Amino acid sequence: MSKENGNSDSAFVRLENLTKSFGAQEILRGVDLEIRKGETLVMIGSSGGGKSVVLKHITGLIKPDKGRVLLNGRDIASLNKEDLATARQRIGLLFQNGALFDSMSVGQNVAFPLRESNQGPTDQLTDKVIEALELVNLAPHIDKMPVDLSGGMRKRVALARAMITRPELMLYDEPTAGLDPVATGIIDQLILQMQKQYSVTSIVVTHDMQSADRIADRIAFLHEGRVYFCGTPTELRNSSDPLLVNFISGHSVPPP
Ligand SMILES: Nc1ncnc2c1ncn2[C@@H]1O[C@H](COP(=O)(O)OP(=O)(O)O)[C@@H](O)[C@H]1O
Ligand SMILES: [Mg+2]
């Protein structure tokens, strides 16, 4: 089976000619992208370029003007309400402003998606919550309130909450924005661990090239509403395309 083959079975998410305007503003101008089962694909590009809009299309939150989103080979526009809900349950979201509920403890926050979908009796629920918190090394903090945690810890709680339903696909929108380098490193490690431990397929939007290098199997560069480049971190680094060189140098931590 050729990886170049557009119908490759390993494509978990396929975006075909995704086109979207808001009013007169043309944001996506034909995005073609394939995300393979089990890979971590990092999406980079200028701020305001439509990266979050791409993620929202994948969740079905936004409908394209033209083009298609295929999950496991099925066009999400063709799914009925029930099937779309089921497909959505397999997607975990870690959105930038996907804040925790401040009035709920860490444990209650993490339990929330399970309560929503009424999964299992309460004691089993507690086991799952502890397991999810262990994953992000926060089990001892189960009874704390979000306000008493650092920014990095809050992100980890949000990650535990996103992972508790064991999604097949994780969408991360700038998961390390605003975090210091140490907290960023921890989140990057967790993203890698989710991939290894649960074979989760991930799409990560970031503007941190160091993070991208650490976690990406492939990097897609969104530019003027299209995927301008998609390749491995090494291919990106080795490119002499001025646009890519310029972007990378502007988004990397300068050497000390
Ligand atoms: N629901 C919406 N309605 C109108 N405009 C939107 C909406 N969502 C995004 N946009 C606009 O689309 C552009 C791309 O946004 P976004 O995807 O958030 O960029 P990025 O994530 O790459 O920084 C922005 O100009 C934004 O204002
Ligand atoms: Mg964004």
C-alpha cells in the first residue's frame, strides 16, 4: 500500500479542499491534509491563519463552504445526528480556552465527561478519574480547586479530562501557550506518552518550533488558507524555501 495513495487505509482524518469564509474574509482556500492513524501531526502557521478553524471543522463544530472532512473514511457531513455524536465522543479536545470549571474540584472536572455520558457507577467513575490523574501525575491533587494550581497543572488536569473517555483522536490547540519551558516540556512529554500508551492520533496546533520538533511525526504549515508544506521535522529544517526558513527562524527560541 502506497502512502501517496489518497485512499490509503491509514488515513484517520482526511481534509479535502476545505474552503471557508467568514463574511468577506476568506480563511481556508482549499486545505488538503491527511492525518494517519497513530501519528502526531503538528500544524503551524501565522496567527489568524485559520488553524483553529481547521480543528473546529474536524469536530464538526464548523461546516465547510466547500470540501469535506472524512473521519475513518466517512464524510462527517453524511452522518446523522446520532452517528455524528458518536464520532465526536471519540475525539478529545484540549482547546486553548477550554478552561476548567472553577467551582469544581480537580476530580469533579476530570469526571465531567463521564457524568455527561452516564458511564458506569460512581465507584468505577472514581477509579477512572484517579487513573486519568495518575497519567498526568496529579492524583494527589484530586481534591484541590483549579484556582490553587499552576497554569501547567491546570493544563494537565484538562488533558486528563480530555483523555478520560479514551479518545482515538486528540486535538490540541496551542496546549503550551503561556507556559514556561519546564511546563511546556511536561505537556510535550504527555502528548508523546498518550500517543505511545494509547496509540492516539493527534493534531497539535502550536507556534513553538521546539515543541513541534519534539512531538511531531509530521509538520503541516498553513499559509494563505492552504497547506503550503507538509513533511517531517527534518524535511522542514532542511528546506531552503524562504517562506519556511523565515517562519522557523521567527518562531524558534534563539540560541543562548
Ligand atoms: N466563528 C467565526 N466567525 C467569524 N470569524 C471567525 C470565526 N472563527 C474564526 N474567525 C476568523 O478566522 C480567522 C482565523 O482564525 P483562527 O482559526 O482562530 O486563526 P489561528 O488559530 O490560525 O490563529 C480569524 O481572522 C478569525 O477572526
Ligand atoms: Mg488558534
